[in-house]
Amino acid sequence: MAQKDAPLTYRFVSRDGDVVIAVYPKEGYERIEVQNGDAETLVWTEGVPIFFYTYEEFKKAGGVIRTNIVEGEIDIPFKKLFPDLGSDKEIYIDAESGWTDEVE
């Protein structure tokens, strides 16, 4: 999707009635202690998106989606993958391992 060494971060977001991949210039994170001595990592985007990929652009660029729900690669438009994604939510994309997690 982007230059290999660029410090970019990605999220699924709702835009103009569709679900697209937003590319942000930077990601922030902080590790905090929670109950029972466990730790949790808070992750957020910094700045405004610098680019958006539609499903068609993502596929044309050779992008693939893998989830922990379905084994192997899936070929489902983003809108069908996240039909209830509202404008107040983002879905975290782990660009290295291919899993996603919801971020509010």
C-alpha cells in the first residue's frame, strides 16, 4: 500500500457512504497498567489522513485481506466486511500480520 519504510498507519473508516482504508502519517501508543498488574496498549492515529484507498484501488494494488475469522485470503468489499461501521469508529489494521481490531 505504501512505501515499506514509511512510518504510516492504516484504519478502515466510513467515508462518503463507503468503507475505505485511511492512511495516516503517524500512530501514537502508550502502554498502561490495568487491574491485577496486567498491561494494555492504547493506540491512536495522529494527524489527518493523507490518502484513502477504496476496495477497488486496494485490490488493483495487489492488496489482500486476512482475518482470524476466515482461514486464508478473503475477497469481500470493505462495506460488506464492516456493514455497521459508523463515522465515529475506526477499525485498526495491523499491516504486518493481517489481523484487525476495533478502536473507538
